Amino acid sequence: MRTSNGPGVGSNVNSVNPTNDVRHASNVGIPLTQSQAEFWYLVESQGCKELAHSLRMVHDLALYHSYIPFDAAEKSALFDLKVLWEGFEKMDEKV
């Protein structure tokens, strides 16, 4: 995603979380830690569809219904929300 004033919000330069490349996270050979297992339990309990809807709503409220100007860090955080809700939507499709 490209912004009008420079690199896209998905670039590592302006990211709140500089680790945008998550290919390393798909290593299924490593067992989950206790906190990771608890997190996935919460995700499964809440439901991917419901979490995706909530994240999209928060994103849209911040972006379209507020008059607060967004800098690069805020744009990156909104992009991170988008990545999460799209991931939850994909997970819901596989269920």
C-alpha cells in the first residue's frame, strides 16, 4: 500500500512492528509455548469470523470516523489491523 507522502505503510521503515516478514512464523516443527497456546485457544473460542469483524470495525472507526491526523506509525498500526483481520478471514474460510 503506497501513501501519498512516501513509502507504503507496509514498509519496514515506518512500521510499528519492524518484523513484517512473517514467513518464519510458519515453522510447524516447533511446539507452541504456553502463552501461544493460550492465545490460540482464545482465538478459537472467540471465532475467527467474529475477530475479523471486530478488527475491521475498529480499523474503520479510526480511519473513517475520526478527525485525528495519522502519521506513519498510526498508518502502519492500521495496516497491521488489516493484516490481522484478513488473516482471520482466511482462517475462517478453511474451517
